[in-house]
Amino acid sequence: MHRLIPLLAFGGCFLLCALRASAATGQEVSYKSGDETVKGLLYTPAGAGPFPAIVVIHEWWGLNDWVKEQASKLADQGYVALAVDLYRGKVADDSDTAHQLSRGLPEDRAKRDLAAAFDYLASQKNVMANRIGSIGWCMGGGYSLEVALEEPKLAATVINYGRLATDPVELKKINAPILGNFGGQDKGITPESVNKFEQQMKALGKSVDLKIYPDAGHAFQNPNNKNGYRADDTADAWKRTLTFFAEHLKR
């Protein structure tokens, strides 16, 4: 029995190390956005490809470790994931700084950076240019929808508790199917606004699948949100996301 314990410990350590080794790591890349050169982190699946790809858009905190983890997890699922950096290297550690950074982000510059991220992915030899999607959380969720509004070739869009457009003229421009995950207790992106968006999209004949988690508030998927994180709802939203991307980007 005493000999078995070290073997079990070794086996557990080996399995843990193997699981860690399987996680995709990000490589810093640079690309042009208008007259500027911007940077992002590119996560690539193992193998030669070509692969479908996803533009990953951070919350108002910036490109922090949690967002990098989401991009890595998507790469482990077989997607080239480009985690954009709309703040140009700045990351907030508190809500006051996050508020300042988000308020100070020029919307036209953010849209330009996201268009540049899409173009960068489409130009890569290991990417299927007609299988590029977008995903974002909080501020990034709103910008994920903006990518769908601005880029007619986008193949799929996931919005996690992000700001929703309301102008039917704008919504008509959307070609990508949309998946959304929202909190029923969210005071900013309210269930009423989610239901209105869904009704407008369906009236326009658009593909939309929105889910409201009744007991969840804003940012319920981020474990750093200690008072609002909901593990079960997060797991369900992630499952929905992977199923949705597989259907529209891997079909």
C-alpha cells in the first residue's frame, strides 16, 4: 500500500501536468489599424489547420488574465483566437480605473481596431477566412455586436451581457447568427432590453438565440466577480457558446 501512494501521486501529477501542457499559449502579434500598429495575443490550436477563428474582445478591465484564459480555451477547442487589446496595453485593477479606461476609449478607434483584427485573421494561411466569429463580455459583448454590424463576412457572434443596438436600420446590416447570454438581475443590460432586441431581430428575419439566466446579474461568468459569479450559469453559457461556434464555424 505504501508503494502505491507514491505511484498514485506521480500519476496525478503527470495527469495535471499533461492537462496544463494542453492549454494553448498566446503569442504577441502586431498588425495595422489605420495608420497605427496595434498588438494582440494570438492563440493557435495544435496542428497545421486551416482552422476557424474568433476575435476575442475583453471586458472594461482590459486584456487581463481572465480574458487570455478564455482565448486559450477557445484555441483548445480548435479555433485560432485573437485576443484584441483595445486599451493599448493598459489593464485596470479596480472599477474606477476600468470606468476611466472604458469612457476614454474612442468608439471609432475601437471599431477600427476590431475591423483590423478581423482582417488580420482573414489574412492568415492557417485560418478559414469564411469561418471567423467574434465573442465578448461586458463592454466587449457590445463590441462583439458592433463587429457583426460592421463586418458583413462575420460568420457568428456571441454577446455576453453586452450593450445591444436598437436601431432597426442598423440591425438590418447583420448577417451573422447571434448567440447571447444575459443576467436576469442585470441593472444595465436589462431583461426588457434583451427581449426587445430579440423581437427586433426576429422581425427582421435574423438568426438569434438569447438566454436570460433569472438569478444572475452582470458579469456572472467572471469568477473575479466574487459576489456575482454563478458557476452553474457560467458552465451552461460556455456549453451554449461552444455548441453555437461548432455549428456555425466548424460545420
